[in-house]
Amino acid sequence: MEGMNLAKLEAVVKKMLSNLQELKRENAALQVQLEAKGDKLAELESKIKSMTSSQEEVSSRVTSLLSSIEEWERKADLDSPVEQVDLRQEDQDEEEVVESRGGGLFSLGE
């Protein structure tokens, strides 16, 4: 009877050792995957940081350009005051001149 219990215990211990070895292999494989994922994460974080920096630089440059354009427009308005012209009035004046001459470009010279 003791021999049977000892054989049973021996089988259980062998099975536990086998399971332990399998778990160690699985753990090693998972460690490799974890390291690869960590490297990929670091790479992606670096790209995000670079892109954010680029985006901020572009935004700053666009803002600077827009400010320069606005400043140029302000100076242009101050340097040479442009007379505001009512285009509708000019069109009416031209029509009156054409009518007083007796027609337009395609008139038959009545």
C-alpha cells in the first residue's frame, strides 16, 4: 500500500515538474513578447512626440504668417487710402453713357 502511495506521489511530482517547465517556457515567451511590445510602444510614443512638435511648429509658423499678412494689410490701408467705389453706381453711369450714344456694342446704328 505504501508503494502505491509513493508511486502516486512520484507521478504527481513529475507532473508538477513538467507543468512547471511548461510554465517557465510560456513565461519566457511572454517576456519576449512584452519586451517587443514595450519597444514598439516607445517607438510610437517617440513618433507622437515628434509629430506633436512638428504640428506645434507649423501652427506657430502659420500664426506668424497670418500676423505678417494682417500687419501688411494695416500698413497698406494707412499708407494709401483707397477710395471706396460703389460699383453699382459705376454700372448705372456706364449704361447712361451707352444710352446717350445711341446703343451698345451690338447696336445697328438706328
